Amino acid sequence: MRLSLLALLHLLWQASGLVEWTGHWIGKRRWWHVHRYLVEATRRVSIEGEMLSERVLIPEPFKVEDKTAIKARRSGTIARLLRDGSKQRMLLIGEVKAFRGVAEGHEIVVRHMPDVRLPLGNDQLRRLQRRFSPALGLWHSERGLHLIAIATVEAAAAGALRVVEIAVMTVTEHWLPVADLHELQLVTKLARYRGKMVKVLSFDGSGTQPMATVTLPDARPLPWALYLVPADANTDFDSAIAQSILSHPDRRAWIWRPADGDMPPLPYDGVRRASVDGEDD
């Protein structure tokens, strides 16, 4: 089965361990960590027999004092696109700094690549906005979030790059993926707790079948699975959640139905809280 770009990004995020979190790590996960873990993950994932690391560009953390060496390494990676004048394509994974209007349309500015611009046609931008409206809306409306882009790119005229296909994913300040405001509220509240949490990703799931949003695997006496019920869920969805819970007797379930009101108390038994700035509430 062919993975979508978003599903591939989910796969790499999971393989890199970036779906895992504990309050002990507050303030200790930066882009250089994300870069390192993603690069390591691409060395373990193959596409059609070729290691993904051979076909991906992930901008390394930019440092002014090292900009010449960084640019040279990046140019060497991009040069594979231009080899023999062929239309080779590769993946680019990076954090979006901005979408900016230019004379020819729009371009994406990627953090840690200040000297590289990625043109985006008007039709491409409209498709991106339509397909990923929730992620883009969340990124625009909430401070402190990051927007991660994954794109297939190819060589364009004069050695420039051209975006062929693109997908985006919103992540928290701790680089944990969130799909909407309710997931953000849940993950943000859990982020201060010392017990391990795991953000569950949908890959190419349709969203019609229930799956936990977060798990707390270290909780005792049994792990927790935390479910978020979509506002448009019907009785079939509720029945499917019940069946999912019954089929996992080795873990406990917590359910939040945002359509019914505020988040219920979280299941913190067995999950120690990490204090921040001397706070303990």
C-alpha cells in the first residue's frame, strides 16, 4: 500500500520516538533533537528498496558561524536532484517559518534554510489550504506551535527547487503532533507529568474507527488509553469505542466528549506530575 505524505511523516515521527514525552524533558527538546532523531529514523526506513536517508533533506540547525559549511552540505544533498539533468525527486522535511506572497505567486520559507525559497503555485496553495485547513488554522491561532511540512521536490530552472506535493502537520512546543484544539488541550495538560505519554497517530486512518489519542503506558496498576470523541460521532462510533475498550482488558480507558462539555479529570494515578517554576498544581 502506498503511503500518503502525511502518513509517511507520521511513520517517521513515530519511528524517531518524537511521539513520546515525559515532563522531565520540559525545555529539553529543540530542533537539533528533532533533526537528529528524524535523520536516524530515515536510516531505518526504506522505500522501494532504497533507504529513505538517501532521498531526504532535513535542514540541520542553522548557526551563523557555521553557515558556509552548512550551506555546502545542503548543496551537496540538493545536487542529487540535478545529477545528469534528470527529473529526480526527493523529500524535504522541515519547519515552516512562513508562507509569503511573491510576484509569481507564493513561496514557503523553511526554518534553518534562510537562503532557500520554495515556490508554491496558487493552485498548490489552494489545495494545501483546503486539505489541511485544521492544521493551518490551529498553527495560525495558537502561539508556540510549530508547523512541519513534508514535500516532494524536484529541480526547477536555474538550479532552484520546485514543490511537487506537500503535506503539513501541527506540533506543540514539545514537538508532539496535534490534529485540533481539543487534542492540543489534552496534550498540553499532560505535558507536565513525569509519567511517559505516547501520542497516537492516525497514519492514513479515516477517523471513522475509534483509536486512543494518547496512551499512558507506565501508569499503574494498568496503562491508560485516552479517547477523544469527535463532535459529529454517531452511536456506531460510541459502540465501536466500547468494543475497543472491551478488546483491551490489559488497559484502562478515559473518554472525553467535547460536545458534552469541558475535559473531565485526567487519570493521574500512577503518573507523577512534573513541577514547573515551583508550581505544583
